Amino acid sequence: MKLRKLMFVLPNLFTVTSIFCGFYAITLCSGEAEPVQLYQAALAILFAMFFDGFDGRVARLTKTQSDFGMQLDSLADVMSFGAAPALLVYKWALAPMGFWGLFISFAFMACGAMRLARFNVLAMRNPHGGGGSFFVGLPIPLAAGVLVSLIISHHVATQGEALGDGARLPVAVAVGALSLLMVSTVRYRTFKDARPSRKTALVFMVMALAGAFIAQRFHPAWVLVTYFAAYLLMGLVESAVSVRSRLASRKVGAVAAVVVAAGLDEDDDEDSEPNATTDDGPAFL
């Protein structure tokens, strides 16, 4: 019985470690942070993603899921993937933009918190919990992963140079787009139902070959950026196809309804003709 109680602590240890990584990243970003410190903060957030990805899996394997663990995980995500990346991208690129840089950084954290609150509400309403084949909105760890992958790849590719002034506006647009995607209804796959098969093996092989090609043709630092960008595009494409399919089905349904209504009107007209009358009397004797 005591061992069973101790098993409930195991997934929470992963979550607390993720919180520590986020806190460490914030300490590295405080003050006049140098590019190398921002790079280390990005690595810390990347490690936080690793621990965050394992706490839920450990809880499912040990069958120690709990409401406490879900709430702790949400608080950890706000810390490690909301506040820490927002401060990091502000120090890295958006600080010279003044108020707008501050506002865009805050919007990232705020949208991430709202996305987590929506996820918790949907999980409580769902009898099966928060599981499923799709996320509603871009998950906050993956939004943070896009930012840290950009910072890591830029630091490695430029050998620690500061970000140029010409790149600040594209970074601000990217942060704003990620913020909107988190609170949107775009559906992203969870891959929880993925099982070893020929299809998954083929997808893994294609990803590995694509990463090897990018690493050899361009720079190994851009491999992580490519993977995150591919996930973003996959969700957008799948959602666009789903919306198009729903619109097509509604159009077909509307056309069918019009055809049925027209058929009923013709039947009504045919039924009413034998009984048609004029002011002078019956039309047909």
C-alpha cells in the first residue's frame, strides 16, 4: 500500500523538474542577459519539454493519473512554456520594440494560459478525460518549442551573434501567430493512438531522411525548426481540409433539401389541379 502511494509521487517529480527548468530559464534571462545565457535558457526550456512529455506517460503506465497531477501539470506549463519563453523571446528579440515588444511577449503567455484553462475545462467535461486524437488549439509546449528552436538554431548557426534588427519584426509576427494558434480551434494531432506499424515506420523514416538532408545541405541546427514547422503546417492543412469537407457536406445537404422541397411542391400542385375552381364554377365538369 505504501509503495502504491509512492508511485503517485513519480509522475509529479517529472512535473516539478519541468518547473525547475522553467525557473532556471527565467533566472538566466533576468538582468542584462548575454546571447550565451539566452541560449542556455532555451536549452533549459527544451529540457522542460522532455520532462513534461514524460510525466503523463509515466502516470498512464503506473495508472496514477489524478486531478492533482493534471492541475500541477497545467501550472508547470504556464511557468515553463508560458512565462519563461515569453521572457526569453522578449530579451532575445522584442525588447528594442518598446511597448509593442512587451505586449506581444505578454500575449504569448496570456494566450498560453487561456489555452490551458480551456483544455482543463474540456477535460473535466469529457468522461474519458483529456485524452483524444486531437488537441484543440496549438499545445503550449509546442508553441514554446518553436521559439526555443529558433533561438537555439540562430545561436549555433551564427556562433553566438546577437539577433539583427531586420529579424525583429518577423520574430514578432511569429510570436503573435503562435499566440493566436494557441487560442484557436485548429486541431493538432496528439499521436496518443500511434502504434508500431508499417505506416508509422514509414513516417519515421521519412522524418529521419528529411532531417539528415537538412543537416547536411544547410545546418544541423535547423533540423529542430523544420520538425516544429512541419507539425504546425500539418495541423493547419488538416484543419483546412476538415473545414472544406464540412462545407462541401453542408452544400450537398442544402442542395438535397432544395430538391426534396421542390419535389414536394410539384406533388402538391398535382394534387390540387383536379380541385381547381374559377369564379364561374368548377374548372372541370
